[in-house]
Amino acid sequence: MSFLNYLINGLSLGSVYAIIALGYTMVYGIAKMLNFAHGDIIMIGSYIVYTCMSMAGLHPAVSVLCAVAGCLLLGVVTERVAYRPLRGASSSLAVLITAIGVSYLLQNIALLTFGAEPKAFTTLIGWKGISLFDGALMIRGTTIVTIGASLLILVGLELFINYTKNGQAMLAVAQDKGAATLMGIDVNKTIALTFAIGSSLAAVAGVLLCSAYPTITPYIGAMPGIKAFVAAVFGGIGSIPGAMIGGLVLGIVEILSRTYISSQLADAIVFGILIVVLLVKPTGLLGKRVMEKV
């Protein structure tokens, strides 16, 4: 049953990557911008939960709501201050430099506030899990909750995008900002809402990640953020189901590579698979080729 255990652990890690990748893919699909500071919003959300629980003594559920609200506000402010002035910029380099600047700013705020010492994170999921096949297969409660949360988020986003007024506005802005404006859609408000949703998902991902790996540092979101971006590109950036598939595949490949090949080479294998997929299908698994209008 050891392989099945590793496979389930891969699905759990992949579910966290998928939730983060959903934030990336929504922002890119609608605003056509990559928020490379997304990983650091995960870190901020984790620290908010840590502060609420360990220092303020709040209930775990209240702490999670505080993290979601804090990251939502941070996403809106980041979009308004850092990204909105660059929305019409012809150079993607300016967007990249801004994202790196925001990332370093958030990391240094965390360093000044909490220090560089790792903080112990108390898991929010007290359920130990279930045991199957006379104990041969043990599925932790954290794993079940993580996988379940990612599926609920995927379904919720699909319903929101396809069956709500704001969701339809997002689709219209993603297709053509100019036409959306002529139809009376507030493009600025729609993109700000997209950043808010993506940042809220980052808070949830931070809680789930720290519940599985209970240590927080100011750099905890950097590598998961990069890997989630890889997952979004792998699945087809701009595609919500693609982000989910990409995250799950990435998590499984990483865990199996660490177990059966080499823990040092696992990241290289993950990025190598991405390169191979993009050589065969440059738009990713579920991405669509967009024809440039002249």
C-alpha cells in the first residue's frame, strides 16, 4: 500500500498547488497580468492565522476568516497601487519588476514583524483521518480536508463564473475589455474583484499548506508560488479546470519523484516535464490558442 499512500500524499500536495494556481490563472485570464507576488500573499495569510491563534487566542475558524479577509484586502490594494497603473503598459518587463518589488516588500514586512526564526504552526485540522485495509493505508484528516477543499473551490469558481452577474462580467472582460466597457461593465471593479478572489484563495492555500507542513517563515510562499505558476502553465493558463489538473499532476509527480528517484532531483523533474509538455503543446493541456487581431 506504500505506493497508494504516496499517491494520496501527492494528491494532497497537488491540491494546494491547484488552489494557488487558480489564483494565478484567474488573474491572467481576466487581467492578462501575472501576479508573481501571489506566493507571498500565501505567507501573509499564514502569519495572520498564526497571529490570531497563537497571540490573540482566537478560534481557528475565526482566524481563517481573518486571514481570508486580510488577504482579500491585500489583493485589492496590490491591484490598485501596483498593477492598475501598469495595465496598459506595452512592456511586460515593467509588470515583472513591479511584481518582484511587491514580493520583496511583503517578505521584508514579515521579516521586520516576525523575524527570520521559523514559527511553529498549530494545525487547524484536529481530525486524525481514516484507516483502511487493517491499517495498511492511513489517510490523514489534513489530506482529506485539503483534497475536499480544492474540489469545492473548483466547483464554486465554475458556478460563480458561469452563473453570476460578476462572473459573466469577468468572462466579458477576459474576452475584450473595450467591448465590456461599452456594455456598461466596470472593468476596474471586475479586475479588482478577480485579484480579491485570487488572494482569498491564497489565504486558504496557506492554511492548508501550513497544516500539512507546520512551520512558517517569511519565505514559505516563494517555492509553492513558483510551482503553482508552473501548474497553471502546465494546465493551460487562463483555464480553471486546467489549473486544477496541472496542480494535481505536479503534486503527484513531485512526491513520486522524491520517493522513487531523488529528493534533490524532484524539482528538476517537475520543471523538465513542464518543458516537454510546452514543446508538444505550447498552450498547456487545456489552454486555447488565441489569434492576434491586426
